[in-house]
Amino acid sequence: MSKQHQHKPKSPETTDRTIGQIRGVLGQIVHIHCTESYRPALRELLSTTEYPEVRLEAYAYDGPHTLYCLLLTDVDQIERGLHVVSTGTQITIPVGQAALGRVMDLYGEAIDGGSPLTTDETRTVYRSQTMTQGMRVVRPAEVLDTGIKAIDFFTPLLRGGKMALVGGAGVGKTTLQEEILRNVVYGGSGVSVFAGIGERIREGHDLWSSLKEHNVLDRTALIFGHINKNAAVRTLTAASAATLVEYFRDEAKQDVLFFVDNVFRFLQAGSELSTLLSELPSEFGYQPTLQSEIAQFENRLYSTEDAFVTSVQTVYVPADEFGNPAVAATMPHMDAVVVLSREMTHDGRYPAIDPFTSTSSALNPAMVGSGHYLAATTAVEMLQQYKQLVRIVSIVGEEELSIENQKRYSRAQKLLNYMTQSFISTAVETGREGVKVTRATVVADVQAILGGVVDRVPADEFLYISDLKTAGLI
């Protein structure tokens, strides 16, 4: 029992919302024996008469007298025999402009050491059907520049679209996401919401410090369910963050940039809960509701005629197995998929974006223009040829290639090196000044490389430059 509960419990008082008593606890699942007539609806928020700070959520019934609940507070705060009562409400979170510049948990309670949020407006974390009536959903039709060369050229982000940053551990997903956040929020006019699900506390603190340093914290709301929290808290953090997004989009009529780190941890938390509830798993060991859980979350992140929701979400790939069911379930909801390559990180190329497997629905002439589209398709074709030539060069040397293949090989090397970039958010760690490059500049530079304008320049000169003109290469 925690110190705050080393006092004599309050005497239970029977109310018209009294449900019963706690009979057992298994991880984050609390077993309640219903002795009274009141039966809470699923998702109803419950507490105990003795300790009002305890929070439970009605999850599932097993017969008329057994209720399973999700435990949303520390397990040492509860014990067998406590009397459970309903609050009569669902989990709610405070909304409004007061959330900007603050770090909070899934209830909207401040965890940044500051004062409580100064707002009386609250919203349930669950989207009701009546809230969507009368809203006209629009499809994204405009490219949003991120300032990151490889993304803007190979996998453009749509304003109002969704992008997944996919890769294994240590390939730079979070760093890339932070750079996008910093670049787009700093130059934009809307607000941003960041949901940290199942990640380390240190990473959350680093993000908060970076946003503050670059003067974009006052337009960002951060919600965290760290890895040290139980699975129920981690999975519900996504719902709380989506509720804030909906408020800014539907009521404040503001464009929203929504960042999630990490979608896999959200689905993993659901898998943990499913195991504790002894639900029959799917073929690959995940919860049977995997597809519906990700769909319910992603379907809340749409754009309307009044405001756009642009989402960038990291997706961890366990053991670099891209066929993982949780990863595969997320991909269909994305407009752009940026795959980060471990091989490129070993080569020291950052961001380690793989242009061969990364895709974007925006990469078509109608969206990016014929010049960009032609340059991108030509570049990918050349890089495909380069992959084949690398094997030959490793055996016989570059000199044995034909003159034409030597040109392709050299230009492809320069193109790969040109796509490396120093980030503003990592300038202290790398010792290189961060840069932000416009999409039009990147397209022009790639056209110059493909056209042989810089054939006489050694490939090493292209590493971590901003653009060709600034680097003095043309």
C-alpha cells in the first residue's frame, strides 16, 4: 500500500451508483463482484468509496454479477474488498487554448511541474456518433513542405494527410519526427498535438526542451503515456490526444499537426490487455480486435472544410520484421509511408530514408507537378540501376564499367549523398548547423545532378550540404 493510503479508510457509504466490491486484481484488470442493482455501461469511469483517487474503467461483463475493469491508477492503491462506485461519466480531458504549451497525462492533468490547466471545458475521450453529424470530410489535395529533402522529393506529405515513419530501433524515427514538427510548426499558423505512447521519459523531456528552445512550445500540446505506465493508460493516451485534435479542428476551427510516437506501442498495449483478459489471440498472437482498434483511432483524424488535420506517426518495427501484423495493420491508413533503412544508418547517411520502399500518394503529376514527378521517377530508376552496379563494382571495380554506366553510378552516388541533411534539432549532437530546404530547390538540384551539370564534382562534396548553390557546387 502506498504512503498516501496508510491512513484509515473511509467508511463505505451506499449510493444509487454503488456497484459492488473488488474481488481480485490481475495486472491492469480488476475483477468486481456486482452486489448492488446498478450496472455501469461499458467505458464508464469508476472509483472506490474508500479511496476516491482510484480510477477504473468498465471494460467487460462476464455474467450478471462479474465486471472486469481496466485499472488506470497504480496497482498499490487498491485492495480486495474495496467498495466500487460509478462516477456516472466517461474519462474526460480538459480542452481549449490553455492546453497549448503544456505537458499532460491522459486525464489532462499537468505533469510538467506547472499549475493545473486553467479551463472548465472538458470532452469525453471517446468520439460519439452525434459529434460527426453535419461535418463534411475533405480529401487532402495540397503538398505540405517539411524542409527535409528526402521526404519532400521522394515521399511528399499532404496537408491534411497521414504519414508513417517506419523502422526498427535506432534508425532515427523520433529524430525525424521532431525535425518535421519543428520545421512545420515554426513556419505554420495552426497548432500541434503530440502524443507520446509507450516511449521513454527521457525522450519526452528532450522533446519538451527542444520545442521550448525553438520557440514552438506555446503552439504545442503534449500528452504522454510513458513506457512505465500500465497498458490501459498507454492505450487510452491515444484517445485523449485524438480528443484534443478534434476540439481544435471542430470547435476552434484551427489546422492541426498531430504527431504520434509510437503507434506500435499503442497496439502493443492493446495486445497486453487482451492477454490479461484471456481473449483468444489471432493467428500471429495479437489481439483479435487489432484491425478495429487502429481503424477507430485513425478514423478520428480526418480533415473538414473548416480545418485540416495533418498527421505524422512513427511505427516501430520489431526485429526489423516489416510483415509484423501491427505494422501491416497501420499501413493502409497512411497517405505516405517513409521507410527508414538500417543499412543506410550503418553507412552514416541521415535521414536514413529508403527511396525504394518509401511511397506517397502525393507523388503524381497532379499533386507535385510534372517536373517534380519526372525527376523523382528518373531518380528512382537510376538508384535501382545503382543497386545492381554496386555488386559489379565490388567485384571488378568502377573502371570496368562502361562509360554510360560509370556516369549512372557516379550520379547515383551524388544523389544519395545530396539527400543527407543536417537537422536543426540535432545541431548540438552533430556539430553541424541544421538546414531547411524548399521543395522547389530540391527538385532543381536533382534535375541538375541527373542532367550531368555537376559531373566533375566529387561525390563526397555532396554529403550534408543544404543545396548546390549554397554549397558552391554550381
